[in-house]
Amino acid sequence: MSRLLSAALAVALFGGCATTSTSGTPAAKSDVSHVGANAYASTYAPIASAPVLITNATVLIGDGQRLEGADVLLQDGRVAAVGTGLDAPANAQRVDGTGKWVTPGIIDVHSHLGVYPSPGASAHSDGNEMTAPNTAQVWAEHSVWPQDPGFGAALAGGVTSLQILPGSANLIGGRGVTLKNVASTTVTDMKFPGAPYGLKMACGENPKRVYGQKGGPATRMGNVAGYRAALIDAAEYRTKQAGDSPGKRDLKVETMAGAMDGDILVHIHCYRADEMAQMLDLAKEFDFKVAAFHHGVEAYKIADRLGAEGVCGALWADWWGFKMEAFDGIQENIAIVDRAPGGCAIVHSDSDEGIQRLNQEAAKVMASAQRAGIEITPEHAIRWLTENAAKSLGVLEQTGTLTAGKMGDAVLWNGNPFTVYALAEQVWIDGAHVYDRFDPARQPVSDFMLGQGAAANGGAR
């Protein structure tokens, strides 16, 4: 069945963003982060598909709009139109959405699928390169196992795109990669075309716990000194690369320089408010931008600053208390970050189970906010799973809302997605019908899982 979701090969190169400087004066563009830009380029191509017309549904656009009795037309892999009484080509797949809801495809900005796949085994533990506090040279995609059954389980929960990150043992864990959630044999066939890389950093307990007995850092002040040293090295490397004698390529500082240039988006695992504030101060010292703080159990304490500086909070609905830095959590965290001026709240998973029900995690936030006197509508809450997530990954121009011209990533739900009864019935990625809850032929099964079934039946014959 995985062959139904195979895509033809096509090369898509990664684009760049704005350049920043580590001094008070503009720096020459070093192009350091573009060295080797063609390496491991995306070979993702949309699956060929007929047009799709979903009719008479409640449609959450993903940007705060809600339409009743509306139609969604997907054509040529894109959202062609959203409205009422839409016409469609004669060959269109027609889906009756009466009593059902349509949303953009869900985006999880913090996943370890493929690098910590199922079944869980030490042989599969490829997410943390715990050999040095700074392993910026590693790329998560080089650990991703596309056969992970978790991808299919996430698809059944409406997840159409996701960022795969290294683990959080290190101060600087390496590059993350954004994927389209399609069945594939190779990770490059899953890579979201045009998506910038992410850089995973971590503050607080994890790095000092892992390296406290390995020569450091052993304290939070050691953590910050480690970031600063790495960024100083990257600034020097960037300057040298812009000169006449660039010297030998260095994968570690190349990644750091890319983050300083703005070509690689910085995502930071950080729990405490004071540490998030310190990381924002670090970003000011070295002129880089923080795309999002992940986990951020105390983000509510600095919600105004996060909003003012355009930093997203990728957060859990209610995880807390499992270590000291996660102890001061409140269930209204996401709602408070969301309602701050300029606030960008995201519901993320960091879990192969949670990724299957991100809609219900968002629903828990809505219920907690309501108990605190904050009313949040479904058309607003969906932004935590789509528009804001896409913004933090640098792909909002391509996905995250059901806007004409964007990728045809959509989910048909059996009703309001923010209830315990919600089920994703059908999923489209780039207009292709990749999942159907009632059709086993559109429930992708990896070759690995097909092999397990054969083994359970006495082996392949």
C-alpha cells in the first residue's frame, strides 16, 4: 500500500532569508550558510491527483475565519478556491461535507518521529548526538527512518507536515528538518520543498545534567558561556568565509553562521521564564532571531515580551512537574501567550502519541481558558495548529491556511475537531487523497509494518 503514496522525484532547492550582523554595522553577506546548499536537497513531488471538491462543510480557514455551508476546491495540488456554490471540473472527486468540518492540515513543529521511531529500541535511538555540548554539525534528517509507523499514526490525526528535531541533551543539538507527511523510502522524498532548516538549541537542566560529569557545562552559567563561545566562533568563521581566503569548510560553525544570517531558524527548548529572557538577550548580543521557544512551561510570565519581539511559544497544553524547571506550569499558559499583543501560540507534541491528537490537546487549552474566563473560538484555536506553526517554520507562504494558491493540505473531520469525539476522516496533502478512515487502501502502511504482518503469519511466501 505504500506504493500508492510514492512520489516521483523532483529537485527543490532551499531558499534564504535576511542577513543580520553581529556588530553595530552591516556585515557583508558571507554566503556561508549557502555552502553545500544543493546537498541533500528535497526530492519531494506532489502525488498526481484529480481535483477535489468538498461541499457544504463548516470550514476553518486557519487565519481566524470560519465559513458555514462552504465548499473547498483543491486542484493541481493547491487550494483553488474556498466559498459557496463552487464549480469543479467534471473529473473532480466530490465529497459531501454536510455536518462535517474542514481545516488546513495540522503542522507539528516539535517531533522526533523517525529519529526515535517505533518500535523503541537502542538501535533506533538516533536523536541525541551526546558526544559534545555543541553538535551543530549534525542534521536530524540523516537519522530519520521514513519507515517509522508513527508517521502513519500522525497522518490519521490530521498531521500533514512536521518538523523533526534532534534531542535536547546538548546546548546546540543540530539542524532540524521540515517534512511532508507522506509515505516514502527516503527522507529527501519527504522534505518540504523550500522550507528553511531549523537549529535546535536547549537551555536549562538537560545540557548541564548530561555534561556535568563530562567536563561541563555543569551550571546554567556554563550553558550560556557555551552558547556565546559557539556564536563568537561562528561570527569569526562568517567573516573569514566572506574574505579572500575562506579556508576549510566547518560544518559546525557553518550551521551557527546560517542561524546568525537568518537562513536557519532558531528553535530553543527552554522551560523557565528567566532563561527564555536570557536567550532573548543572547539573541540581541549576537544579532540573531529566535523563531520559537519550545515547551516554555513558564512562557506566560513573559508573554508580553514574546509578543513584542515576534517570538512564538510552541507549548504543551498541560504537561508540567516532571522536573524542577517544569514545576511552575499553569493550564492557561498557551491562552495567555496567545492573547498578548503580537502573541504567537502553538500547540506542539514532542511525543509519538501526542502527535496523534493535537486537536484534542488544543481543545484542552480552550477548556482551561474558558474556566479562567477566556473564551476562545474554534476558528481562532485552529491557528495554534496551522497558521502559527507554519509561521514559526518559515513556510506560511506555502501552507498553514486554506488560502487560494497555497498547498492543498486539508483535513475533513467528522465534526468539530475540538471535541473528544473528533476523528479525522479524510486527509489530503498537496491535493492528493492520502488518508481515508473508511478505506484501508488509503491508510498507508510502511514496508516495515507489512513485513511484521508477514512474519506474524509464518513468514513471506
